[in-house]
Amino acid sequence: MTKMVCSTNENEESLDFKGNPADKSKTGGWLAAGLILGTALSERICIIGISMNLVTYLNGNLHLSSSKSANIVSNFMGSLNMLALFGGFIADAKFGRYLAILIFSSICALGVVLLTLATTIHRLRPPPCDTSGGRKCIEANGSQLAMVYVALYTVALGAGGIKSNVSGFGSDQFDKSTPKDEKAMVYFFNRFYLCISGGSVFAVTVMVYIQDNVGWGWGYGVSAGTMVMAVFLLVCGMRFYRYKKPQGSPLSVIWRVVFLAWKNRRLSYPDHPRLLNGYDSSQVPHTEKLRYLDKAAIASDSKATNEGTTNPCLVATVNQVEEVKMVINLIPIWSTGILFWTVYSQMNTFTIEQASIMNRKYGGFNIPAGSFSFFLFISILLFTSLNERLIVPIARKITNGPKGLTSLQRIGIGLVFSITGMVAAAICETKRKTDMKNGIKMSAFWLVPQFFLVGAGDAFAYVGQLEFFITEAPERMKSMSTGLFQTTLAMGFYVSSLLVSLTNMATHGSWLKNDLDQGKLNNFYWMLSVLGIFNFFGFLILASRHGYKSQYCHGTSNDSEKQIETRRFDYGIGKEVSIIVKKESK
């Protein structure tokens, strides 16, 4: 019988709202989890309802250019995902998950209220376009845009904090040490995924329809109402929740190791690694990779040691150093995931703008442009289901492995889908312009293939990236690694904004014009396809060189696969979304 050496700290004591040990017969379970699901649903309806149709409002109501509108949406979504790392840090280091969710939910609700006011008060919007003597539109002025920016980034701050904590707080309501609660937790993540997926579909259909046909103020007002209700439910459920004390953020460990390694850079390496602080007690074996970080575990002076103990502020342990090495080893794969989310961001921006000028009639009904994102989410749900029910079982038979597809293989497949999605987008835009010149208004349903392909890529790449960051991170840094995964999404949206700006500079605005009929959006899509191909080959090189975490833990790789089962049921914005179940091989 073999055992893993890498350990976890997942079973810390649960507390009630008074700070006493929780009575598990009166706290936690499905009542508490259900209230938390309500918060996740509200956040999803709010964010998807805003992001998927925001470019339509900016372009059609504030009269901003297509490229500027796309950049505002990309920067908003990028900041939202980047702030998830901040929200996780605040919860881990100081407030705990419940208080963090309550604070950030309130901030998000405030942001949506401000956005509702920005779209309702007439003086906060420019006048409608004057179509009497040609289409003359006045762009929103600085003060009008300032209100929109304040509202959007307030929403981004609040939603980022919710995303990084809500699924982890839901998992806190179940006792991982009991088989009954462990099984219930699996169902929780299933329902969590279904809940937010249903919220996404609701947002791109009902919410977008209200925005386009009833009024933007009504659409955002409903979103504000859902967030206020989420805050109310959180407060009402206070006595039913189980709480965990904040354990301190692992980011502080990373900064300390890096700082101490730099501080001790002039010191000589010891004759043997055994002389490093905490070598014999380290749960992670010492490695020679990134050896310069080992200097953080060298006691530089007598102040670092006191009566046989070490001062953690002056010298790190081998275990801490090796954990930081693991995090650094994630960065190369992290970098190759950025372009996937750059491609994904086009589904929120230019693709919606394409839909807005195409024929969107189905029977006697005119479908809102933002509602075409419905096909993106349907594709994600379809391929997620196919992965688990068809593709993975077939892959298991072919590879004779328990996982079927490794996390890196999933990411690679997702990258290929994203490239083909951009090729389909370029072909569609070329055909649309040809039809336009011939006096034909092309059906918006020609956009479905690019939504479908990018959605399929999301089902592979998202799950693969999430699994990679969680299973390859140190055991006690899984929450932080999920935040690191979120920064991949954030950088993808930021890179999209950067590429739009650079393209406008290089082409003098000839590719991405406000009037897409006069621009060359198809060339922009072809450029993304070519960049995707280079990125894919770079990924293949880096993936072939990556050493899996099992190489750093005692025991063979095969033992590790038998002893660890990873269950994934998150949508990429929560913490502790994978349950790592240790098993003993007989």
C-alpha cells in the first residue's frame, strides 16, 4: 500500500455565525447551499446580461465607434476577471468567504443601479441620431462616458469578488470527510454548473430582449433587482451557513520566497540541499529546477534562527520554495491560454456588431443581436456533455488511461477549435460583404458556426485549463491557482483590446471602421487565425516540456493517478472548484 506525501488542509473546523463550532444538524447542507446558488445565479444573469449586449448599447445609443465599443467591453471583462484574484486574496487574508461575498455583492448591486441610472437619465445620454439630412450622430461626451465607466468598473469589482469566492463558500457547507456530504458536494457542483448555465441562457434571451425592445433602463433595472435580492438572501441565511476562518493568502508565501531569494542572492549554495531549512520535513521533495529560489531557504544570519527554530520572516522552508517553483512552472502554459480568450472575446464584441446589421428575422420575430450568444452557450453545454458521456470514455479505451484526455490535450483541442472558429468568422464576414455589395442582406444565422466552434473550444480549453491549474498547483495553493486561471481570461480580453488598437494604428483605421460595411473585419479575423496557429505550435513545444506534478511528489506517476481523483463542476470563476479525493492503492 502506498500513500501520497503531498497533503491538504481542507478539513479545517467549520464555525457558525457566532464563531462557535458549527452544529452540523442546524447549519450547512442544502438549505445553505441553495441560498448560495441564488447568489451565483444572480451574478451570472447580471454579468452576462450586461456583457453580451453592451457593445450594442455603446455603439447604437452612445454612438461610439465599433473599435472603441469593442475595447470598452473587452477592458470591462478583463478587469472583472483580474479583480477575481483580488477578491480571493481579500477573502483568504482577512474577511473570509461569506463577508467577502456579502461586501462584493453589495458593490455589484450598486454598480448595476448606477448603470441603470446611466441608461435612464436623458442628460446622461447623447441625443438620437439626426436622420433627416443623412445620419448625423453625436458621440457621448466625457461626463456621460464617465458615468458609464464608474458603473461598469463598480460592477467589475463586485462581480470579481463574487466569482472568486461563491463556489468555494458553497463547498464549505458540506463536510468533505463524510461520504454522504462528499456525494452531496458533487451534486452541488452539478447544480451549480446547471444554475449558472441556465442563468447565462436566460440572460442572452430574456434580458437581452428586454434591453432591446422594452428599454435599457428596464433591462439593467431587472439585473439590479436580482443582485439586491441576492444580498437579501445572503443576510437571511446568515445563521444557516458554515464558515471557515481565513487562513492567510498563499500570495504572501510567494512574495516572501522571491524576496528572500533576491536578498540572499550573494550567498553561496550549501554543500548539500539537506542543509536548507526544512529539508527533511518538506512534504514536497527538493528539485534542482529554478535553483536560485533555494537561496530563500538559507539562514543568512543569527537572527534567522532562535533556539533551534527559524524565523519565517527571515528564512523560508524547502516546502515553501518548492511550492513556489510549482506555481512558476504553470506560467508557460498560462501564457498560451491567453490568445484563446482573445478569440472568445470576439463573441462579445464584433460578432454581436455583425449580427446587429444582418437579417435577424425568424418568421415574424426580429431576434435581438445579443441573443445570438445563445448558440455559444448551447455549444458549451452540448460539448461539455459530449466530453463526459462520449469523448472521454472513447479516449479511455484508446489510451487505457483513467482520465482519457489529459488536461494539456484538452487545452490543445480547444485551441484548434478556436482557430477554426476564426476561420469560419473570416469566411462569413467575406460572404456578408459580398452579399451586401449585391444588395442582399445576409441572414445572421450564418454566424452560428463561429459561435458553435468557439463554444466547442471553450468546453475543451476551459475545462483543461481549470484542471491543469488546480491539479498542477501545490495542494494549499489551489484557490490561488484558480485566481491565476482567471487572470488568463483577463489577459485575453486585454490583449483583444490591445490588438484592436494596434490594428487601427497599423491600418489607419481601414480594417475596423465604425461602419462594418466599409471596413475589413474579415482581415482582422484572418489575423487572429494566423496568430492562433503560431500560438498552437508554441503550446505544443511548451506542453511537451512540461513536467507533471506527479514527478514532484513521492511515489510514481501511476500511483498518483490511482490516488487522486479530480472532479470538476465549476464554470471558471470560483474557488476550490475541484474536489481532490485521496485514495489508497492496494
